[in-house]
Amino acid sequence: MPDIVPELDRAAVCFEPVPSLDRPGSLILFIDRARSHSLGWDLTMKTVYARVIGVDVGSEKLDVNDSAARLAALVPNTVAAIQTHVVAQIEEKEKTLVVCEGSGGFEHVLVDALHEAGIAVCIANPRQVRDFAKGHGYLEKNDRLDARIIRRFGEDVELNLTPPRSPAEKTLHALVLRRGQLLQTQSADQNRLAQVTDSFTRTMIEESLAHVKKHLQTLADRIQAVLQELAKTEAKINILQSVPGVGQVTTATLVAELPELGQLNRGEVAKLVGVAPFVNQSGTSDKPRKVRGGRAQVRSVLYMAALVATRHNPVIKRFYQRLLAKGKPKKLALLAAMRKLLTILNDMVRRGETWRAETQHAETPQPDQRKEATTAPSLNEDRDRLTCSMHH
């Protein structure tokens, strides 16, 4: 298994190197993994499952491929049908793994039903599954074949399990998703308003913008209330909000869209979000490193948080100004600040520590940083070779 973790779009799955005592730094990695148990679900799939079920999720139906060949091949995508034709037909729940793809939210009916029944489930990245299919010679594509490939993907690839969500986390995710949709609508209407000349049409667009603005404020109030309620049971809410530059929107988005925060090392979480430079070497060719992919909504709020942090967070501000003093372009320096802020947040959540003082996150390397120093270039080395373009 390679040491590089590919970036993910909206999946709760990522490749992960298997700890080896022969590789420098691996023992520290293994110990740090064990510590993550106290902060929530350990996402690493350690169980070898005797039965793997692949499911291709559609808006109205589920195509199922069962390694034990006991389930129906076609199941309606409803709670009642899933409980009757899937959950009830799984006898040894602790030895069964269900794998499906991220499907724009339609997969959550299945995933929530499986979690309630205590069955392990993994939401796989569709792009990774498709690349897996091409690598095995499957160039054609249909729902039935997809279910078979997803099952083989679950059997052959070391995956991370999708953790169950509490009712408050489901609510927060829905609110964050709706907020993103309204922001897109607002941006589109603002662009239209700048081009329209007809007074009647202009009035309609202005009314629409006022309506969207009102809903955004309502959502902000609701998100704040949910965060306050969630903070009573989730320590990471207060941890995230204690960092200068991290506000309510950033906290809500990280909790809803990045549940892996605190469970991965700094390189993995940076690749997951899409702020890590990727090596592009072949023979004597060593091309500039670029960032790409990742979770766009998380990256968007992280950009704004880093922008504020470059002015009001002493650690990020000093780091950002040092890069500018070296002659780095502002866009590159801000991207580096985004990764710096993300790794600090990841380390704080993993340790269960709130922001105390700037000396806490100064130049002294943390265990996460020391363990990666043996296998990956330092952050500054990455930035020296990173191009100024961000590919979404």
C-alpha cells in the first residue's frame, strides 16, 4: 500500500499506509492511531470481513452485489425496503461490510439504516472506484456491474469506515449544505443584477436577493444554536472556535464536512481537503508541485479563515509574512497558510487541546510533524516547489 493518500471529494474513505516497525516513524504513527480512540471513532478498518456487500446507489433503487449471494439484486431505496431486504438478511453483522459510493446524498438512507443496525459501512469515492474498475479492465459501465465492482473494491482495498452521525450532526450537515446552495444562488443573482437593464426584471432579482439574504441570516442563527447544543457532547466544537480566525461558519463546515479531522496525520488531512502539493516526478523530470481535488466546500471556508488568520492569528500571521519576505507570491503564501491552519486544527482536535497561546503552536515540532519528517518533505520545502495555481 503506498504512503500517499489520494485526495477525496466527499467520501469518508482514504487509503492509509500499513504501520511497519521497519519504516522510520511508523511506530509513532501506530501509537498516535491508538490515541485517537479517545476522541471518537477510529476510522481505520482493522477487521477482516467474511462478507462484503457492494451497493450501487440510485435515487429510487439500490443495485446489490453480495459476496455470499443471499441478498436480492434490486432493492428500492427506502427505509422500509432496506430494513426488510438488506438489514434483516444479514445474520452475522459484525463480520459484514457494506460498501457504497457517494451519490449526492441518496446514500444516506442506506448508511443510516446500516449504522442503526450496527453494520459496518464505507462510503467510497466514486472516482477511486472508477479508477479501480479501469485498472481491472472494466471499461463498460452499468448499475449492476458497478455494484459488483464496488464489492471487489471493498474486498481488495484497505478502506476507512464511515462513522455514524448523531441527529445533531445530521442537522448541522443539512444546514451547511443549504447555506452553500443559497450562497451559489446569491452569487448567480448578483451577476445577473450587474447585467440587467430592464427595471421590472431588476426589481425581481433584487427581491430574490433580499429573500436569500434573509434565509442566510436565519440559517446562521440556526447553525449557531445547533453548534451550542453539539458543544455539550463534542469537545472539538470549543477546540475549533478557540483558534483566532476560526468562526462559526468554519467550525460548522469542518464538523459537517470533515469528520476525519483529528483522526489523520497532517499529510493525510491536507490531501483530503486539497491543500497539499502533489509530487510530479518521472526519471530526471521533476515538475512543479500543484494542489488539486479535495473537498471544495471545506477548502472554501478554510480560505476565508486563513485570510482572517493572516491578520489576527499571531502564528499564521508570522508564517504568512515570512513567506512573503522570501519573495513568495501572495496566492502561494495564502495557500501555505491554509495548510498550516488546517494542520494546527487537526493536531489540536487529535490532542483534545484548545488554543492557549501562540507559543503552543510555534516552531517546536509536534509529534505529527516529527513522524512525517522521515517520509515527506517539510512544509517549507513543499511551498518552495509549489506553483501558484490552485486546481479545483
